[in-house]
Amino acid sequence: MSTLVNYNGDNEFYYGGSLCSADLGLMLSLVHADVYCPVSKRARISGPFVVEERTKNPAIEKLPDECLFEIFRRLQGGRERSAAACVSKRWLMLLSNVRISEICHTNISAADGASNDTKMVSADEVLEVECDGYLTRCLEGKKATDIRLLAIAVGTSSRGGLGKLSVRGSNIVRGITNVGLSAIAHGCPSLRVLSLWNVPDVEDEGLMEIAKGCHSLEKLDLSECPSISNKGLVAIAENCPNLTSLTIESCRNIGNEGLKAIGRCCTKLESLTIKNCPLVGDQAIVSLLSSSNTMLKKVKLHLLNITDFSLAVIGHYGKAITDLNLCSLYHVTERGFWVMGTAQGLQSLASLTIALCVGVTDLSLEVVGKGCTNLKSMCLRQCWCVSDGGLVDFARAAGSLEYLLLEECHRITQRGILNAVSNCSKLKSLSLVKCVGVKDLPLQASSLSPCDSLRSLSIRSCPGFGSTSLAMVGKLCPQLHHLDLSGLTGITDAGLLPLLESSKAGLVKVNLTDCLNVTNEVVLSLARLHGETLELLNLDGCRKVTDASLVAIADSCPILNYLDVSKCSITDSGVAALSHGVQLNLQVLSLSGCSMVTNKSISSLKTLGESLIGLNLQHCNAISNSRVEALVEDLWRCDILS
């Protein structure tokens, strides 16, 4: 119980004094069995001396709760309150109900001989008065109980105050309820961040207590809280004017009324996330955004029953919005996005993410590009109505675009992507993920303008993207630093070599995971042309890569710090060559699945281990467990997976 009262959620315990100094009667009141005590005088008979419980109900336990409450609120030190809370659950419950404002802070007279006017204040008392709220506590799963919340409320009040509380899940038998949340509200007035995830037994009453006791609340995150309704959210809005961030996800009883109160009262709100709340409609969005003093900068709206009207309001009033994320808005049509763009209100918008919205078409995408003149980052996920024409028109309209991500946009082809890149003069990063419409087609790259600004190219899991497309991309993007081609099983050396040769700036990070047809020729060319700048190389799954590649890397890549050759055809000779290479800063090495690496490589790995902080030897079945254990002892600074 003593550790529970001082439990803080991060395995840090506040030792509030020993119970051994407490009255023996109180100690005995906590047990139901005989207690063994060592004898202090010579026993008349041999054997242990057993003292039976003297009083089942000590006198203090007969006092009513009102009297005990008055006693407890006069306990000024954190040690004293923690020790008292260890006596019984009843005492813990009473102590957790004492608000910080109700504790009697009486002055303590100075030592004997001092003047009657000389007073002093205990250190604990000063600490309680200066509750700054810097402590963080997190309860997950079976640890999330009311008793632990009560203990946190009592144990943190004299240690600077609780500033952040996260509850993830709830104990199935005795989970978090209004009782635990009320204790936090009483004992932690400095609370600034509260996150409640999947706590079905917390109701409006608990959230209302937080609102009454924690006026400094700045961030509230409610996820899967079915028992919390508009009533609790209205209380937060009316009592927590400093709220700057609000997240509501999968709360089926929260709707327009609660969010309208937030929009009316919380004028400092900067970040808003609403996901999968069926009762939230246009009225809530209008109230939150149409206020003249709105400061909303980040807005995320996912799976809501809102219509075109909400997007029109966003486009007109969202002058401060810099980050907008719209997902699964099935009732929003092309007109909604068109009006949002033509309203000309999103002049500050820098980042826009749209996913699973049927209203995003070629026409609406172009209008959005024209209306958001400062847009720098665009992410389109599963927007199946967007084709090459819309992408190219958007690229021309969005003159400030720097980052573009397209995921599962299957109507976009190689022609659209290359033309979009050619028309983005400021584009720095391009990412394509699972776009099955991208296929190798003959195209005259000479008719396209190079994109000298592009530094990062990521094409992942696009099965139709082959060597022809890659060679053309290389001609259009001569200044690449980062290259990610993971999952492109169709590319070969013939497509990669021209790209490596056309890259003038020097590649820094290269990821060729599961590029099954890549051979040593590519790695040798990479080491020769870009060895001086290469810092990361991932060849996981490139089975045609052998020891010759490691020899080239060892000779030509002095600043390499991350190397993954998992499931490559690497042997002990390659590891030995790497250990004698020019690498001075190799920090992570992965040899997972390299079945031809044996115990002979242990000495080479020890040499490499002088700089390594991570080593992956999983599925290296030719290395014995005893050798791995010895390696773990020798390389104690390195995390070894085996």
C-alpha cells in the first residue's frame, strides 16, 4: 500500500516515511492475522513470542468521516499525508477528497528561545504552495484503477503538482470511474494535460469535477469515452478558458452542443481534432470556426456527418489555419471543396491532407491549389477521382508546393507524375505509395523541364514502376539526396545506374529494400559515385548482393552510419572486409537472415562494435547462442538483437 500511495506511473516512488514509526494499534488494525515481534527481554520459554492483535478497532477509527477529514486537512507535509494514506483505503479515500485549497497552512513557531513574533514555514508547506504542475503520470491497462489515481492525487500534491495525466485503457474488474477522476481534480489543481483513452466508466460527473478543480487545463484528449456527453464538455468549456488543444475521438454521445460551448468560451483554442463522432454536424464546425476571435491553427476532421457547408465555412473563416486534415467525409461533394478553394480564406494554410473524400476531383483539386497560395505540403490518400489532368493542374496552381505525397491514387499514371514534377519549381520531396496506375510507358523526357529543387524521392510498393520510369526520373531530378525505392521488385540495374550517374548533389540516404533484381553492380556504382556523402544504405532483401558490395562499401563510404544487408548473400569474408574498412561512425548494422555468417565473424563484429550502438543478428542460425551471449557481454554499449 505504501508504494501504491506514492505511485507515479513511471516506476518512481516517493518514500514518504516508514509505517514502523506509527502507533502499534494503527499497524495492527491493518492486518487480520497474528503478528510476529522479536523479544526485547529474555523469554521465560523458548520459541517465538507472538503478540495478538490488541484492538480490532482503534479509537481513531471510531471517529466519523467528518472528524477525520478535519484532521487530515491539517496534515501539511507530503510525508505525513502519504503515511496516513497507507493506513487503510478509507483514509486514502478521505485524503484524496481534501482539496489543496482546503489544507490548513498554519505557521510553525520557531525553536525554543526565539521571539514569539519569529515564525517559520516548513519546506513541505512551501512545496505545496508552489504547485507548478511539471509531473507526468501514465496508467495503462490493468494498472488503470481508481486506487492508483487516488494514490497519485495524494502523493504528487507536495512534489510540484501533477501537470500531465494519461489513462490508456482500464482495469476490467475495477477500472477508472468518476471517483478516481474526482480525486485528481481535488488534489491536482495544476493539471494542464488530460488524456482519457478507452475508459467507458468515466461519466460527465468525473469530467465536471476536473472542470471545477483544474482551471489551468490546456489540453484535453477524449478517445472512446462513451459515457461522456455534451454536459461534461460544456463544463470544460465554461471553466477552462486556457484550453488550447482538444481531441475527441469515437465519443458517440458528444455532439454539437458541447462543441458550440467550446467555440463560444475557449478563445485560445489552437488545435482541434474530431474523429468518428456521429452526433457532430455542421452546427459544431460553424460555431468553432465562425467566431471572430478564433485562433484555430490545426484542424483534423475525420469520419463526420458534415456537408459542403462546413467546408465553405472553413474556406471563409479559416484565416489562421496552417494545418488542415480531412478524412472520410462522405457527405462532402465536389462543390464543397470547390467553395473551400474559391473562398480565398485559407491564405495561411501550409499543410493539407485529404483522404477518402469522394468530393476531391480534378476540378476541385485545381481550385484548392489556386485558393491556397501558401500551400507547401499536400497529401492525397485514396482519392480515386483524381487523374493525371487534375494533378498537373494542381501542380501548376500551387506555386509554393514543396512536399507532395500520393497514396493509393490509382488513376494517376507515370505521365501525370513526371509532368507534375516538371511543373513544380519548388518541389523538394515526392512520395508515391501503392499507386498501381503508375506503369512503365514510353515518354520523351526531353520535353520536360528538370526539377532541380527535388531532394527526396520515395516510390514504395508501386508494382508497375520499373526501370524505364526510374531512368526518366533520374534525368528530371539531378539533385537528389534521399532515394527510397523499397518494394519495387520490377527495377533492375539498367534503371538504377542512370539515376545514380545523373545525381550530381551526392546521395545521402538510399533505401532499396526488397529490390530483388538489384546486384553488386549498383552497390559498386553507388559506393564509387556517392561514397563520400552516403550515410544510410538499406539493402534488406537484395539477395543478389554479395561480399563484393561490402568490400566496396568498406573502401569508399567513410561516413556511413547505418547499413542493413539483411537476407543478402553475405558471408564471413564480407563482414571481415567491413571490419577493416574506413568507417569510423558505423552505428547500426543489420545482418538479419544472413545464414552464411558464422561464428568466424565474432571477432570482426567485436571490432565493429567499437562504434556500434545497434546490431541485428536475428535468424543468423550459423552463429551459436553461446557466442552471441559472449558478444553481448563484450559489447555492453550496443543493443544486440538475436
